[in-house]
Amino acid sequence: MKLVARLVANTLARASGVANTLARASVAALAVLALSGCATVIRGETQTVNVTSPPAWGARCVFYNADGYYGDLITPGAISVPRSREDLSVTCTKRGFKDASQTVSSYFNFITFGNLAAGGLVGVTIDATSGANESYPGDIEVPMEPAPRPPATAYTSPYPAS
């Protein structure tokens, strides 16, 4: 991004006079196209999500959605997932606890509206295809409950009573 801004500034500084007006307009148009996709540039195509699984610290959680599997972690922890319009599913397991799942919906980033002013339809299209106009909550909690213990059975001796 800094490189594009520097290139535009240098080119505009060199282009002076009426003959170079077309060059200035071309560079400005290219700059708008290069800087469009505001949410993609500002927020990126991935995001970090923090996960906890109270009271079962140390649970293994896997992350997936309709687009595929994104990885796993041990709680509490953080993972980088691609931004997407699809719901993100988290399933956590730990010995002695029931498996727990949480489905998290993405929400719309209003920064995408900046594309209408800066990049127009091109920027909006870039953000929509990259998924940058969607985000998941930054913190996800997947509560886990202890698994029921098997009932205690009375001990019977294999030897006959005397």
C-alpha cells in the first residue's frame, strides 16, 4: 500500500503541464483501482479468533465451515481463519467431558461501504470475493459439561464364601 502511494506521488510530481494531464489522470485512475477493496486492504482476508472452553481448559477444538477444515487448537488459544460468509463451526473434546459444539455466524463489515466512494463496484467485488466484508466474533466460548460417571458396582468375590 505504501509502495503504491509512493509511486503515485512520484509520478504526479514528474508529470507537469497540460501535455501530461492525461498521464496524471491515468495514474490517478490506477491508484483508485489499486487501493479499492478497502476491507481487503484494511482488515485482510483472515482474522484471529480466540477460543475458550470453560471449565475444561486444555480441550482440543477443531474449526470448519462449508468451505473446509481450518485447523485445531488447545484451549484457551487463538487461531487464524479465513473471513467468510459461511457459519464457522467449532467442536471441542476432552476426556471426562461431553463433546461440545458451537456455530458462529459471520457479520457484515460496514467498512465495505468505503468502496463506493474509493473504488466503486470494483472494490465491492474484491471484498465480496475475498470474504473481507464479513467477520466472525473475536472471542468464542464453547462451554463444556462433565461427562456422567459410570455407576459404581458392588464388588463380588470370585471365591465362594466359607
